[in-house]
Amino acid sequence: MDNDKQRDNEKSKRYYDKKRDDIAIKRKEKRIGRPLTEQEKENLIKKNIPTETNNEYFDFINSQDFTSEQTKKKYLEDMKRLNKLVSSLSITNLIQTNKLIPIIKNSPYSLNTKKDMLVIVYSLYKKLGYELSSELFEEKQGYFYDLVDMIECEQLEKRNEIIPNFNEYMDKVKNYFGENSKMYLLALLYNELTIRDDFQLILTNTYPSDKTKNYLKLNPLKHTILINKFKTEKKYSPIEEILSKKLSVLITKYIQDNNLQNGDYLFDNKLLSGYILQENKKIGINGGICLFRQMKITDIYNNPTMKRYDKIKLAEIMKHSYNIQQNYIRTQLK
């Protein structure tokens, strides 16, 4: 958490603490039908701990000034839904023991509702002053972008849009953003290695001993991608892929142009889904990483020279089952 966010959360927490006391006093006065004395107020504030599980989340929402009542209503509705889902168990404890995400994941709600609940509850958790370990943060972020990816795929399927082939897409990106752009580099990367949102790559000159991160191993002629951390890592072995000379040359230039050093991230330590979705809109393309996977699989299945072996090999590279590929096939532009 950066300093600005930490200060904002601390400020929100102080504001909430003050408002929580006011809310508690008003509730007590309404209950007993008279104003509290100063001594009674002081005694109440001292023991002002929520008596019902997860009250602090609802009290915090009620203590905030939202830009619209509709936003506040949305927060309350999602929290009520989540509170019912966890059977009124402590949401804070569930987050800290990494048990909340499986509950949300296995719930009957739509993908968008799951995403909204996830975003709101973790935002409130931090604003209430609780700390989230790096491991739990990564788990939350991973599930969030899984949801984004699934929502994107679901929307593309509903729209039944005609998609370009990968070469047409790369030409479009190159013409709009330029050959030395981040987007063109990403397009080339995803064409050669069509994985998920796993290109959080640390630059290295050697094979690293830390197998919990993803790397770009720099070589004189052709660079190598080392993917240790990915969605289906428990089912599949790590990825080690040698890139083409053309792509390696462009990566080297990108590294030089951006003054990157050994140990730096090629694209920063951030997930790329949101960035790709946003940039694709500029060239009239709807979709992000899910679209990359659709284009790659459809290209292979539409190519008469590709055999069953090629399709199985692609499934191995993409780290999913051969049978699931049918779900990604789309109609392409002629």
C-alpha cells in the first residue's frame, strides 16, 4: 500500500470511529426514549464494539458521504448479500484466514455480482484499518482478474462478435500504436505465448532460484520466458519458452528505450488485463486477454494444415485442457 492510500484509509478510519460513536449514541437514545447524559455517552463510547457480527462494515458505510444515494444503496445491498452468504460469520476472520474467496467463488450469484462483492468488501476491510498480507492480496487480485476474464469471455460470447485473426490484429496495433510501443510488444508476446495475465516479468541474466515469480531471461540472440506463477500451476509444469529473434530484438530495444535494468519488471509489477482492454478500445477492438486466447485458438482450428497434434500442443502451451478449446472458437473476419 502506498503512502497516499494509507493516509486516505487512516483518515477514513478516524472519520468512521467518530461517526460510529455518534451512531451508537443516537441508537441508544432512540431505544431508551431520552437523551443520554455525558457520563452515559462516555461509558457507551468505551464499550462501543459492534455487538452483531460484521456491524462495523455496515456502520462504516452509513458513516460515509457518498456522491449519490444510489452508490450507498449499492454498497449496502452487496454487503447484506455477502453477510447472508457467510451465514453472519465474521467477514474479517474469513478474509484473514483466506476463506472468504472460496465462499464467494462457490456462490450462485452472477460473475458481476461476485466481482462487486469482492471489490466492496476488500475496500471496506482496508478502510477499517486492517492489513492484508501480500499473499492474501495476490490471492484476491488473482480471483478478481479471473472474474474480469470470465466476464469478458461471457460478454464476447453473448455478443457473438466476429473477431480478427491474430495477424490482422497485430497489424492494427502496429499501425495505431507503433512498432516500438508497449501494445505492439504485448501483441507479439501473446501471439507467441498465449497465456493468461502472467507477463509480470522480472528481467534477469541467469536462471533464478526463486520459483515463485515470472521472469524474462535475457540472452544475446533470443530471450527466454520463464513462467512459474500462473492460474493452473498446480496442474501443469512451469513454462520455459524461447522467443523468436524478431520479438527478442524488439524487447531489447524496449528495455533500452525505457532504461530498464536487471531486476526491473519489463511491464511493471501490475496485471495487464485492464490496460489491454482500455488500449484495444482505441482501435475499435472489444476484448482483452480472453480475446487473445480466442484469436489464437480460432486461428489454429481454421488452418487446414494444423493437425490434432498442433491443437494438443497449443493446449499444453496455454495451460488448459484440449477439450476446453472448443469454448474459445469464434467466427473470424473473412
